[in-house]
Amino acid sequence: MSRGRPTLKLPKIKAPKIPFLGKKESGEPDNDEAAAPEVPSDLDYLEASSFQKKLPLIGAIAGWVLTICIIGGIATYVMISEDDIMQSMVEARPATEVDEIVIIREENTQSGETETAEGHSETTANTESESDLTNGEPRNDAYAGLLQPHPDPGLIEQDAVGPLPITGSDGRVPWRVYSRPSNPIETRPRIAIVIAGLGINKKTTEAALNLSGEISLAFSPHASGLDKWITTARDLGHETLLTLPMEPSDFPKSDPGPYALMSTLDTEQNTKRLEWILSRATGYIGLISYQGSGFAANNRAMRPLMGNLKSRGLLYIDAKQSVSSIAPAIARAAGVPNAQADIVLDRKLSRAEILKQLKLVESLARANGSVIAVGHPYPVTLERIRLWARELPENGFVLSPVSGIIDKRIQG
């Protein structure tokens, strides 16, 4: 090549950058890399978007909203359809039946040993060689046949929910008409025993029916065949009551059951519930509280209840569930015949403890002239009462229906 020929110089061409390679070419200056825009990775499309990241929270919120809507819908339906539901229960009532009630009285044909609460055994001669029941009525009970037949047409009003007790146009009241007569000139200390919560268990209810006729029996309004139980009890000489379920202070830990009176309900709703309870049967003298430590301490809730009982001629017994109960005071102010139980016999379920309470009953009766005790249909309770009642007359006491003691206290 000749020295005089000029040399052709070509411009330097930069190599193009390929975005998806993700690495710079070797030998490429750093300032070019800094100036180049950031290129997204080809896997970026797999990352969750901001909306997708919020989806779990959105789902949880939607679930809570749906749950609240369902619960609210159910509650609204129940409130709107309360009358229809009650009517359906009323229509279903005649179909509720119980098996034939057979009252079996214990009988021994020879002398035997009976274990006492202290664990000792004593020999007792049985003088009852045959059943005390004849044609449904107990023997040796002069007052059993004197109970007023029920229902008395003059003491009933027919309501959509069922028959309700009322004060008669002639001034007669159910608590007096349906009560068991008692000896008005009896001078011995009087003891009233009320067995509450009957009708749920067939076996224990029959055992309670087999007790002495002077013992008052209180039946649950939820008992199947309630009217039959009450009829049988009255045929055997017992006066009867209904238990009244009410709100306990520890609700909802303790549940008094359907149609219980609640302080959270208004007067109209509680009145409907009371009328449902009262319509379950006829022939009872009044109500005895069941649970109710919360309701019975509420002045606003108790006053309408006592007004209802006064207008319907029923008595009320506070079962001594709480020392804070204001029920007796409100009942007196409303003119409702009432009493508060002096003793609950079976807070502790043992023979020795129940016998101890029965001895305390005797002491209070001797000191005050009368006493009211409440027990429940536990087998051990019924057994202790049956054995204890046999010896009561020779110990200087007399069993009395609870209405007799309340009447005597009213008269002073």
C-alpha cells in the first residue's frame, strides 16, 4: 500500500443492548449502565398485585358481614313470627300425651331394716299390708276428697293461647278454690313442704305423687301431659302449683329454659310468656319461682308480674334463690298472697345433709309456729322426706299444705 493514500476511518458503533438478557456486555462503560433505564424482569408478572394482596382481608370482612346478616335475619324472623310460632305450639298441644300414670306405693309384707341418714340401721315393723291407694284416692286422708274439682268454669277465661285463670265474677280466686283444706284449729307447729320441678321425669314424679297428700307439688310448665299430672296429683290429695322460670343472675351460664321471664324483655313480651305458662293446665293455686335470681332483683320487671298474679287470683312463692330478691316485698305491695321459702332442703345431695335440714325445719317450726321448705324430685330427697314424715306427728308437728300456712300468715 502506498504511503500517500489516505486511510478510511469508520465510526465506532456501539453494540445494541438486549433488554431481556439482564446483564451488561463485558467492556461496557459504567456510565452507560447508570444512564440506561431499569428494565423489568420477565418474571415480574407472577408477583401479586396490590388488589390481590388485599383479597384475604376482603374475604374475612365479607364473611363477618354475611354472618351478621344471617343472625339478624333469623332474629327478625323470630320477632315478626312470634305469634305464629306460639299458635303452632298451641295447635300441637293436644297431641302431647304421656303413658298411663301408675302410682306405686312401697309396701313390705314383713319387718325389715331401714338405714338412717347416720348410717345406722333400725328395725321397723310394716303395718301396711296392702296399698294405700283405692280407686285413685289415698286412705286415711280426710281432706283428700275435699279438693275442688277443676277446671272451675267461673275461674277460667279462654284465650288464643289456652285457658287462663281469672278471679271469678263472684269474687272467688283460684288460690283459695283449688287449695287443699287444712285443720283451722290445729295448734301444733305447721310444716309445709313443696316439691318443685315435677313432671319432667316420670319415675321421680310418680314417687313424689306417692308422698303424703299434705305435701304441695309444683310442676314444670314444660312437662309433657301436664294437665294429666295435675289431675292425678289432686286426685291423690295434693294441692298443686306451677314453677315459674325466670332469668338467673348468671344468665346465660345458667339457662332457665323456653318462655322464661327476662329483665331484658319489655312488659308486653313477658306478659305473653307468663300467659303461655299459665295456659298449660288448670287447677293450680299459684306459682313458685325457678332460678330467677336476676329477674327477682329487678323492680321494673317484677311489678307487672305481680300485677298479673293479683288480677288472676294466684299466690306466689319465692324459692329463696337469692338473698337480694325483692319479690316478697313487691308481692305484698300488690296484694298478692305470698311467702318466701325458709329452707331449701337439698342444696347438698346427701342423706345426712337433707336429714340435717329437716331437723332444722323442725326447730324453726317450733320457734315460729310454721315453716315452709322447698325440695326437688331427687330420689334421695323424696326418700328422706317419706321416712321423716312418718314420725312427724309423734314428734309434735303437723304437715300442712303451703296455702294453709300462707292463709294463716295473712290472717295474722
